[in-house]
Amino acid sequence: MFKILISDPISDQGIQKLHDATDVQVDKKTGLSEDELVAIIGEYDALLVRSQTKVTPRIMEAGTRLKAIGRAGVGVDNINLEAATQKGIVVINAPDGNTISTCEHTFAMMMALSRNIPQAYKKTVGGEWDRKSFLGVELRNKTLGVMGMGRIGSEVAKRAKAFGMEVIGFDPFLTEERAEKLGVGIGTVDEIVQVADFITVHTPLTKETKHMIAKPQFDIMKKGARIINCARGGIIDEAALMEAIENGTVAGAAFDVFEVEPPQADHPFLNHPKVVVTPHLGASTIEAQENVAIDVSEEILHILRNEPFKNAVNMPPVPASVLNRLQPYFILGEKMGSFLVQISEGAVHEIHINFSGELADVDTAPLVRYILKGVLSHHLGSDVNLVNANHLAKSRDVEIVRQKSSATKGFTNLITLTLKTNRGSHTIAGTLLNGYGVRIVEIDQYPVDIEPEGNLILVSHNDKPGMIGRLGTSLGDKDVNIATMQVGRKIIGGAALMALSIDKPISDEIIEELCQLPEMVSVQSITL
């Protein structure tokens, strides 16, 4: 008989499968302190929580029988994943349970925005019969720009087409084949904002997506556009949006999320006649709360019964013999994936991984997970983990090709990684050097020796006298200190590659200025 503890308020209908199971005893005890949980957790095989319970290492240490921890929702910030992994406890979440709920809330916000429903309601219940002030617009024949074509963005696109809208999507992993399946066009962020009548964002909040839509985008935006954000606060620059509304560029906005939650009482969105706001209600439906509980309950049962399961968010068990051989390469693999995706342009459709040397004789599946995490995290942020990386790649039609060979180019082990996009491909090779640690030793067939760490600049240029001096002087004038420099070339006077590690990241403006130097081909900033 398995014992499951539910320590947070969770939908009773959602956990009905647990109650119906003949091999499970379910106890629901909410509002427990850490000490109270520590005192009883040793009796239980699984723990089911929402966001209130903080599952600390101390709790897991006391949970000598714990095999699984389930989070009825997406975020697992309240669970110490490292401690769970060390204890061999599987942590699962429910990433799909609120997809439809958030999608429908997006459409509710879009409709409210297009027809001025909150404003009209307020006047009507206040005793005013005002039919003249709230002239709206139809969705039919309008262009919808969807920033982020993952689960939620794809569902929004399907419904928009049913409304007779033309849909253009942006996503770093949106290939032409997948776009054709969804019946949407493809555009960059800047291309979309120039033509879209409505714009909705459905990306995670990462370094790349923070202020994805900001003043430069509002400056080129189609006049009269309407903006919806039911994803994460910070994807849209709130101050720049207010300026765009005031100057007439943007006709209105609907926000379910804010950069700081809850927003301050004087936040300009809260009393603006052209802004619709809700308090982060994207997942707040009866069905969504039931769905996440159902999903986690099913997964908990699979784990306890030693059946196949999905949606684990911590590292799956790896045999000690394999782990000992691969562990030194985990950091290298993830850094290589992150490095390569930052120097690539276009939608990723294939990742080619070649292991050579001693790595050819070991099961490299765990290492592949780290590589995929490095590639995907750049665009998808914390939504990517070591368990779902394969699934996320597959769901975006990214093909993973794995090979093993004996050719090591003089190194004991070598990982060669190629990223293919709709705009070309790039290849890098990396290894471990005794006494020096992880190294990238080749970029697009140029020999280099780079530690993939910190802030880097990758420069493609023509091999002419004075290039290094001009670049160094230009960076010095901008108070950018160069820590190391590597130059790789194939022939004298031909194309060359320069890699610099610097003490701090450089701005887009500095990159643009460096690109204007004589004999310069391209300049890319990389953060690892």
C-alpha cells in the first residue's frame, strides 16, 4: 500500500484517481510548517503540493520513503531540485494543464480590448447609456502577430484562424514545415510589429525576450495596433508601451501580467481608459486547476507502480559507472549548446552531435540532454530541464542526429556539434584538457582555444594587418577590457576568426560600431 501526502489545497476532482486507486492511501493535511512536515513525511511514498509548501532539503532528508514529489502546476521554484536529485526523488509538474485556459484568456482579453467591454460595462452599471464612446473593431480580416509558437501560442493561432484572422508567428524554432502545418506565416519580431493589427506574446521571460517589444519596435509599429500579454511580465516594456499609447501608435493594450506583481497602486495601466488589466488569471479556471491535479496524480501513480512516466523536471537516474565517465563533460556539453545557438541565426531544424574517442564507447544519452538544454534554454529559458529537453526539441520538429566515430583530431575525446537552421549552419568542437578544463577547440573549421565562460565576442574578419590593433583600440575607447584573445585562420590574408573574452557584456550599439571597422565581416556577443 502506497501512502501519498497532499500538503496544499488541490482540486478534489483532480485527485479522484488517487482516491480510486486500490493500492494507495491518500492523506490531505494542509497548512503544515516545515517542522510538522519533517515529523510525518517519513511515512509517505509521495508528496503532492502546489505553491504554498516549500519542499526543503530537510524535508526530503526526513522523507526516507519518498519516491516522487508532484507539483500541481508548472513552476517548481518551491521544490529544491538539487536535493531531490541527490536523494533519487523524481519531481514532476504539469506543464500542459493550463494551455487551453491561458489561450482562452488571451482571446477574452483580445475581445475585451477590441470591443471596449470593461469600459462600456463600467459606464453602463454607473447609470450612463453611452453608445457613442465605444466604437470597436472586428477581429475578422485582421492580422494577428503571435510571438512564441509553443503550446499556448499554437492554440491561440488555431482559434484566430477560426475568427478569420491572418496569423504571423515568430519563434526561434518555427520552421517553414511546422508553420505550414499550423497554417501561419513566419516573421521576425520587427517584421510582425510593422504589419500586425493585434500582437500577443507567448514566450518565457529570458534574457533574450525581456523587453522583446520596446521603443525600437513601437517606433516601427503599425499605427493602431493592439497589444496583449498573458505570458510573463517584462516581455513588453511597460514604460515604452505607455508612451506608444499616449502618442497614438498603439490603440490599446490588455495585460494579465506585470513586470512587478502585484503592481503599485499608481501603475499607469490601472486607470488608463485604453488598457484592460486582470490579476494574472491565465490559469485560473476550474478545468485548469483540475487538469494539473489530474496530470500530476496520474504521473505519481506511474512512478509508484514503476510504470513509464513523463514531465519529470529533475535529472533522471544514471548508473554510477556511466555518470562517473560523463560528468566532467556535462558542463562542456551545455556550454557548447549555448555557444552555438548564440552564433546561429534562423529557426533551428537539426542538431547534429558527434562523439569521438573514449566517448564513443559509453552511453551518451545523459550528455545529449545537457547539450539540448544548452541549445533550447537560450530561447525557452527555465522551461527547459534535463528531462523535457528531448520532448521540447521533438515538439518543435527539431531533428536530433547522433553519431560516434574514432577520429579525435589528436584529442582524447571530442564532441562536435552542428546546428542547422533555415539560414545556414555552424559547427563547433569541444573537449576537456587536463589542467585547463573545458575548451572549444574549433569553430567552423577555424582552430581556436576558448574557455566557454563569461562574456565573449566572436569576430569574423579578413586577415589584414592592423585588424587586431583597430579592434583593441575601439574596445579600449569604450572602456571594454580584453581578458584573452584567440585568432584562427586557414590561409594568410584570407578569412579569419577572432574570439575575445571580455570583462563585461557589450551593448548592441558597440557591436554596431565594431561592424563598421575596415575588413570587418561580423561581430557577435556571447554570454555563457
